Amino acid sequence: MENILDGKKLAEQMKASLKDKIAKLPYSIRLAVVMVEGNSASQIYVDNKIKACKALGIECNLYTFSATTDENEVANILQNLAEDRKVHGILLQLPLPKHMNKDKLLKLIPAEKDVDGFSGENIGELCLKGLRGNAFIPCTPLGILELLRSNQIEISGKNVVVVGRSNIVGKPMAMLLLTEGATVTICHKLTKNLAQFTRQADILIVAVGKRNLIDADMVKEGVVIVDVGINRMEDGKICGDVHFESVQKKAKAITPVPGGVGPMTIAMLLYNTYQAAKQQEERV
């Protein structure tokens, strides 16, 4: 289908390019993944990340803790990994159990090893400079931007509506788009008359985790749709936040779920890890 933004295809191309570059390096790249058990989706995400790393020749070490683990144990391993010069990237898999302080633990990851791009330093650099800075940009927003640019979708001067204000997708996505010259509107669960805003969008990015939130009546002809949502239906299949069948008929371009944003997120994690290793090894 001509108007499909195929994230899976682009991600495979990017991974193939990265694999060639990694094979030529005189050192091994090492990523550490810290996961606290208790979220079934997290295990799937981590397994996919480890599989992708191995396919590219990145050493990926998993540190797993039970859901009842004391926060200090997780803090200790993060501190040790932060000081280990052989570790180039550190990923703390979210969400965490309620008894753990997410912000406190994330602060233990040095900005230069923060391949998820969640640290205050990296987010601050993103807000100030976007792609022109040295920040590690959160993987999903970076993957969305790469998907749009690779499909020659103009961003500068366009009206972009982001539905969702999370620290992982919504907020950094908005900041990244601003630095690329877009006029950005952020909507969320407290927004009144959501359709009033979504109908104005040249590019609509939806990341709230609510099945079929956006239908054809809520978008204009020729809109570009990026669906970040992942929702499981009664039959076990996956769908997004956008009612794909109806909206696709009006859209200039649209991401499928699955096969759109998800593969790009992992590709960007691999890219950030590669860049982190290069920067750290070049300073040695």
C-alpha cells in the first residue's frame, strides 16, 4: 500500500548499515540492561532488544531483579555499571514497581551512557538544540523523526499535533519537532474537544495507549498519521490508538501497528548505543 510508513523495512536497512560499521570497530560494544520483574510487556521488550543487539554484534548483558527487590540493590548495580569503562550504554527498563523511585534511579545513569535519552542532561540538550546538539534523544521520538524524514515528509512549517504528554514519547517528541521548525500542539487526557485540535494537524502523532481513540472524523484529508499506541484486542492481536481502516482512506501516509514505530524504536536504541561507544572510546 502506497501510503504506508513501513518502519520495519527502514529499521532493517538501518540495522544492516550499523552492523557493517560495528564489524569494523577495533573494540566491542557493550550494553547493560537492568530490569525489575513484574511487568510481562517489559520482558517481551527486553528480549527483543537483546535479540537485536546480538544480531548486530553488540554485547548485551541483562541484570534482572525480582519485583520485591530493595531499591538500593538496583541503585548499586547502576552505580557499578556507570563506573565500568567497558560498559558503553545503560538501559533501565521501565516501568518500575511502585516502591522504587524512577527519577532517583535514572539519575544514576551518566548522560554519556544514557542510550534511552531519559536523563535531565540529555533532555535539556534536546530542548536547546535538537539534532544539532550532542544529546542522546529518546528512541521512539528519534525513530519517528527518522521515519518521517526518510519518506520525504516535510516537517518545517507544518502543524503537528502530539496526543500524549509522557516523558518517554509526547514531551520529547514535541521538543524535537519544535527544533525542526514545526508548529506543535500537545493534547492529553484533560484536553477538551480533542477533535478540534486533531483536525488541524498536517502531521498527527498519537501515543496514549487507548484503542481506536482517533477515527476518520477526527482528521483532515491528506494528514500524516504516526500511531505509537500498542493495545491488545480480545483475540490477542495488536492494534494502535488510531482506527486504521477508516483513517487510512484519508491519510497521505500512516504507520501500521505493528510494523510502524516499534521497529524504529529498537533501531534507534542500537544507533544510540553505537554512538555512545564511539564517543567514549574516542575520549580514551
